[in-house]
Amino acid sequence: MPFIKYNEKNIYYEVHGEGEVIVILNGIMMSHMSWKAFIPELSRNNKVVLLDFLDQGKSDKMDSLYKQDLQVEVVKAVIDKLELNKINLFGISYGGEVALQFALKYKNLLNKLILFNTTSNTNSWLQDIGRGWINAAETKDAETFYNVTIPIIYSPSFYNKNIDWMNKRRKILYKVFKEDFLISMIRLIKSAEGYDVKEKLNKIDISTLIVSSEYDFITPVAEQEDIYKGIPNSQYILIRECGHASMYEKPNEFINILKGYLFVEKEIKIV
Amino acid sequence: MPFIKYNEKNIYYEVHGEGEVIVILNGIMMSHMSWKAFIPELSRNNKVVLLDFLDQGKSDKMDSLYKQDLQVEVVKAVIDKLELNKINLFGISYGGEVALQFALKYKNLLNKLILFNTTSNTNSWLQDIGRGWINAAETKDAETFYNVTIPIIYSPSFYNKNIDWMNKRRKILYKVFKEDFLISMIRLIKSAEGYDVKEKLNKIDISTLIVSSEYDFITPVAEQEDIYKGIPNSQYILIRECGHASMYEKPNEFINILKGYLFVEKEIKIV
Amino acid sequence: MPFIKYNEKNIYYEVHGEGEVIVILNGIMMSHMSWKAFIPELSRNNKVVLLDFLDQGKSDKMDSLYKQDLQVEVVKAVIDKLELNKINLFGISYGGEVALQFALKYKNLLNKLILFNTTSNTNSWLQDIGRGWINAAETKDAETFYNVTIPIIYSPSFYNKNIDWMNKRRKILYKVFKEDFLISMIRLIKSAEGYDVKEKLNKIDISTLIVSSEYDFITPVAEQEDIYKGIPNSQYILIRECGHASMYEKPNEFINILKGYLFVEKEIKIV
Amino acid sequence: MPFIKYNEKNIYYEVHGEGEVIVILNGIMMSHMSWKAFIPELSRNNKVVLLDFLDQGKSDKMDSLYKQDLQVEVVKAVIDKLELNKINLFGISYGGEVALQFALKYKNLLNKLILFNTTSNTNSWLQDIGRGWINAAETKDAETFYNVTIPIIYSPSFYNKNIDWMNKRRKILYKVFKEDFLISMIRLIKSAEGYDVKEKLNKIDISTLIVSSEYDFITPVAEQEDIYKGIPNSQYILIRECGHASMYEKPNEFINILKGYLFVEKEIKIV
């Protein structure tokens, strides 16, 4: 069974394919299931490790509050269990925050770091946005939670053009946004409060790719700009006309950028 | 007393100063009170007319749902009462939507049209953002309503730099966000559903100024770009590093742009 | 005759209107003539002082190389002659560079500072662009000088939409770009080499307005962003879909922003 | 010897590696030599075909003027000679223009189309920029040609940060910019006058990747936006803080995006 134990808790993980390893860290409302459409292409040349954070997907729920560094140890436990080394670590949004903290603590385990739609700190603005999400979760009403959290993570142009798809998704998510899920969400959001690695970014000395979306209204472009300026050996790409949920809005730009970065063997120097 | 009757309802208005007329239409959560800091400067050379829409400020509450075109008639009633003509009409956000509809219906009354942070239509995305605000209002909880609606209307950089001011504002707004206010908000938000003048913009043949904020996450820059492309005789200015609530974040850029536009007498042609 | 003597050289100036003073400093290829279309509106409420720098317009040519700080003294000499005080100083491009240096040396003479399309330093890139312009001037061929310098200072969209106007302008400029003019241009360009006030911007403690154009390919937006970050009490506005020659591309946005800023009497504080 | 004959002219080409084919079309001032640093990585998984256009690199010079469609036939001749099929066609700038015309004429030969820093038409603005380059070439002076054409194709930030590299490059290019080269340049620039496929873009029905640079002052972002809107099945990525010569400024972002796009086998659909 694809579980490991961490502190008495079950952590769900999956491994797909063979090759250089990439470990995928989910955004806050995602789970291993969110990557289904990407797995065939991603696992064609790489060993892909998916995992659910505590309070996410098939991993165990928590009983009390914790900080994101607990999730860093969850990732470490999975890597240890699978005896992985020199892994490429990918994170999006919440997953990117955990990836940055992992890179600061366990950089020897890493080859490349890949950050989509990530911030280096939960500033007051983002914290209060998060508190609005918590308040919405506390209503235990799926519709409230959907309307408060989902439209804003898409770009207006995508949402409007794909309103039928969004409405199908709304129905699916109403089933997901049950009381248990919403209570886990509250803990997950709170675990990111106080997060701040902005001043430590310059200690990350591995090759890093940073990807922004033009219309990301949760972790706006300026946040990734800070990370790009902070990490010495970093690349920076922007996806045009795209919101925070870049993997859903622009799945092909998403996978191309990710695979291209994994695939290139060494840095090119123009002399 | 500065009220007029419209359909048995009291509409509150104020007049300040003498000179060319400017009528100010509020954003959805604002009232005539919001302009206090601007009145001395605005009324120094102009006759400034403030008014509260139905369900806003000191104007009467409504008992049932209505559409924004009712607010258009409210504006018309105030203008008639004051026997104004060739007015300059300013609107921000919700007020800009009413201003656009007013311009289409009563263009002969207008001199110049000024639109800050305005959209030409309540698209699906904006409608669903609005429904999240309605859900938040339905909790009747001031904190929930604040967290869901306020942070997102400011730019992250402003919010973070002015967190003390924001926290003072939070306390003030907790007192404002009482049940009555929240029920009015629900009607106001619903009155904008279905709004769409995008295809009629080319019929607006008066001089128009359009102002965007770089980090407006409610009516993003692309919305004002549409209006600029739609209205033949329009000017377009952007305030950098500013969110949706441009008047609070950048009061000086705000007043300069507004007064400059009012103040210039005729169009310059380079020959 | 509207000339003053400075170091044995004639400096041409003009005064229009009455009111608070605004002194206008030209861009490098401009002269007092460039402002003709703006004078009626500008001088309606202000005393407008135009002047030609050394090597510009009706002012005397120079015989040898000099630095921009000589132009700072030219401005000072005109201000002294006219016994002006608490002036508002406007500069665009080259004129903005002189204005910044003036503000650092004679800040007591100033009320407000207004900078359109200005950089805080002639960096290597801009210097080499300038050397290309010098090389073009050295051919003494009007067509070469036009093609090398003029298209790039307009936005593509403006240039393409107004190609008839551009072609008329081309004919006019062919008459202007005579040998004498081109030799003066070489000295003017060289006078800006070595210019750098970037680290001193924080010493400018007067109210300052900074205006960028979205498609300014000579002093790109990032340059004005530096100035905005450097000067503590500054405002920052951007003109959309506009190139370096903002006054020609967007004369109405230009004059509105300028007059609005002059016109507002005191800073608004939101409390 | 790696030449083919086309219309009595020698066309130089090179083939590197094995795998899916990618044909590389150079920018106007480039040649097969420009790709040296990229070949090891590019040819690791692909058969890479380099070629020099007529009037470029080792290919023959022309004796009279011609249009870009001649270069389209040059590409076709190389492809025929090598008996290639279902190729991926890459073009940058001038090469992108030829690639677009190739795709319209010979789309059955293509698999994917990749366009970096490309425009769909030589509009009046770009034509006049080009005429300035022609005027500079006509001086037969390497310094003039360098200063007029090179700084503007780099972003200011790259140029300033890498001024030592730029100055080394200046020396190398002074040797390249000999009379013969400059006369060829004039013909190449003229061959692009009149180019316009903007209204035909919707006929390109193969998968296309479009890449812009944020500070591209020759083919600004708006040009690629047009292509993205025109070609139905297209992806669009932007490289931040980068000028027109994206391959030199951001070689790693460049190769990642290119390889990622080549490497992904089929389009991902989110259901």
C-alpha cells in the first residue's frame, strides 16, 4: 500500500515511471489526483513522485494546528522511504512554499528546484486573504467556499471563456467541499501564517526555475520577481493571460516549461 | 435638508463649491462620506455634487431587488432637482457602471465622462466574485465580510506597507458592517448582475477619461482597455503600483488626474 | 528681445501668461517651438517660461564640448533674470535630466518637480544608443538621422496609425536636420554622457511627479520606476500605449496630468 | 561538403544529432555559427538542421534585390535535399517571418512551429527602423552599424550588467561588419519590406509556440500577442527582463522553452 507513517500519521504517495526523479508538491486545495492528466507525459521520462500533505487527499487529517515545517518533514520522510537522492523538487503555491523551506533545510538532497506561482512569505495581505478563506470554510457551506476561493484563482478571461467547464467543476467541488475537507483547509491555511524565507533566498544555491502567471491575483508577479532576485542561480518565465491555477488554465505551457527545464542537462554559457 | 424623493425613497445628496459641475458616483461600499478628504480640493474650482445611491449611506434602503438602471434614474432625479446641465460625470467601480449607463441614456446632459476602475460588463468571473461577497454578507459577520472583500481591493504592497492604517480601518468597518448594511450590500451586488454595455460603448461620443490601476484584481486593466478601445474619444491613464481602491491608495495621483482632466478646456491637436 | 546673456552666449526664452510659474525644459531634439500647441492651455492659469538650451533652437551654438551642468546654469540664469521664485520645474527626457540636477543644486528655488520620460543616469546602454545617434549625425544626412532617431521614439501603434502625419513630419524635419543642427546635436548628446544622479535622488525632498510611457524604448518604464523609488515624496503615473515622445503621441493625457499636478494645492492624506 | 545548390547559389547547411527533426532559421544578423553553444544540448535528442539564408554566413551572396519568399524556397530546398518530413520549424525574428510564410505554403511538411521574437508584418514603424539600419550599413562603418543596431536589440539591464561581454562582442562584430556583410544586410532588410501575413494567421492549423521578451524593442510584445490571437492552436510564453536577442540574454530560458515544447508528445486536455 502506498502509504508511509510519519509521526503515527499515514502519508499517501504514488510513484510513476522511471528516470530522473521529480517530486511534486501540491497547491493547498489540490491532491495527487489533480495531476492525473499530466502523469502520462511527466512519467514518460521521469520517475514522478506524488504525495499528499497532511490534511490533504488520502493522507491523514491532523487533530490540531501545526506549521508548514511539518510538511517539510513529511516530504523528507517520503524521500527517505523511497531512498531518493538528487531529486528535482517541484512546488506550486503552498507546495512551492514547502519546497523553498525544504531547499533551505535539505539542499544536499536536491538537484533542481521548480517553483510555480509561489511567494516567499505570507505577508499581511495574503494572510488576510487566507483568513477570508478560513471564514468561508467556517460556514461549512460548499457554495460559499467555492465563490470565495475559486473565481479569484482563475484569470477573468479563462473563467469567462470556459464557463461551462467552470460550472462542471463547481459541481464536482461542491462534493469535495464537505465539512471534513473544510476543517482540514482551515489548518492548512493557518500552517502558512508566519511563513517567511525572503531574507534567506540567497542561501539557495541550486539551479531554480521560477514561473509566474500574468493574472495571478493570489501570488502576483511581484512575488516571483522577489524570488528571482533573491536566488542567485535562477531562471524566470512568465505565462501570459493566465491566472494562479496555471496548471489548469495553461496545461501545455505548464508541462512544456516544466519538462524543458528538467530535460536540459547543463547550463549554457554564451562566450 | 439635502434629500430628494425618488419613487417615495429619500435620496441623499450634497453640494459643495461653485463652478463647472462634477457629479460623483460612489463605488459599491462607499458613500458621500468617503470623499471627505477630497472635497476641499475638488470644490475649490468646481461645484461638486455627491449623492448616495439607493441602499447606500444616508439614502433609503430598498425592500426588494432592482437593477442598476434604477440608480441611473436616481442620478437623473438629483440632476433634475438641482437643474444641472452639461455636467461632468465621475464614477468609480459600481459608480462607473452607472455612469456608463447614464451616458448611454442621457448623453445630452453630459460634458465629460470620467471612469476610474470600471468594467463595461459583469462577466461570469466578476459575477461569481460578487456571489462570494454575497455569501460573506449572508453570514452577517463583519469579520468574514471584511476578510473576503477588503484585502483583495488593495494592492499587496499598499496593504503590507500600511498595515497599521488597514487595521484601524478594519475596526471602523466592523462597526459599519452591520446587518442592515450587509443586506443592502447584497441587493447592490445583485443589481449589477446582467450589466453589459460592452457592445454599445462606441455610441458614447463625449470626451471620456479612463483610469486603471496596475494591481486592480477586481476590475483588472484589461477591462479598462476594452472601454478605451470602445469609446472613440477617450483618454487612458494608468496608476502604477495601485489596487482597485485607487482613491485610498493613491489619493494624490487620483485627484491630480481627475482635476487635470476637468480643468483642461479644449482638446489639443498636434498639427 | 527675449534673450539673456550667459557666459557671452545668447539664451532664448519666452514668457506666456500670468500665475504660478512653470519653467519648461525641452527634450534634446526640441525647442521652444515644440510647445506651440500647448501654450494656450498651459498659460491660461500659469506663467509659462520656455527656454532653449545652449545648442538648441534660437539660443547660441557652442564651440566646444560641455556637460549638462552647464545647462543647469543656463536655467538658473533665466530664472534669476526673470526674478522667479518657488517655480514649478518641468523637464522631459534631456530636460528632465537637467531638471533633476537643478533640483539637487537649487532646491530652494523650487516648488514642484515634474519629470516626463526621464532617466536618472546615462547608463552604458543609453550612452551607446546615443553614440549611434552621433554616428548618424556625423553622416550629415537628414534621412539617415531621421530613420535612426525618430521611429524608435514613437510607439509602433502610434507610428503606424499616424503614418501620414509622420511622413509630413519627416519632410519638416529634413529641413531642420541641417549640418549646423546635427553638429549641435552631437554636442548635446555628448553633454549627457557621464550623467548619474541615481544615488542622490533621496536628497530631493520636494513634491515630484514622475510620468512614464508604456512603450518608451529610450527611457523605458524601469528608469522612471527607479526615480519613483528614489525620491521620497513622489507620485507616479503611466500613459498607456504611448512611446517616448509622450507630448506628441498623447497630448491630452500629457496636458491633463501636467495641469492637474500643478493645480492641486495641497497633498491629500487619507486618515 | 554541406552545401546544396538553389538557383545556382550555394546554400550552406549543417546537420547535428539524431531524432525528431528541428530546422533552425536564423535572425537577420546571425548565421549557423550563432548556435554553437546550443548545439550539444539541442542535438542530444534531436536531429538539428542549421542553414544560412542567402546573403547570410557561408551561403552565397545575392547580386540583386529579392523578397523573403525566396528564403522560403531556400528552406524548402534544404528540406527536400535532406528528405525531411514532419519537421519542427523554429524561427527567430527574420527567421520567424520566413517560418510563418513557410508554414502557410508548406504546412503539410510541418509538425510544430516555434516562433521567438517574431512579427506577423513589417509595419511602417519597423520598416523605418530597418531603413535606419540600411542607412547605417551604407556608411560602411562598422562602429556606426554597431551603435545603430546592437544596443537596441538588448534589454538595458542586460547590456549594462554585461558591459564587458558587450564590449568584447563589439570588437568581434567590428570584424564581421565588413563592406560585403553590410551590403548583404541591406538586401536582407529590404527583403522583409512588404511582408504581411497578419490576416492569414488563422490558416495555420499546426501546433505553434510563440515566445516574447518583455523588453523587446524591435518586435515588441504586442506583435507576438497578435500572432497568438491569430493562430488557433498556439501557446504563448514570455521571458521576463529580456530583450530582442533572447537567445543571448537568456540562453537557459531559451533552450528550456524550446526543448520542452519539442519534447512533449501530445497536448494535455484538462477534463
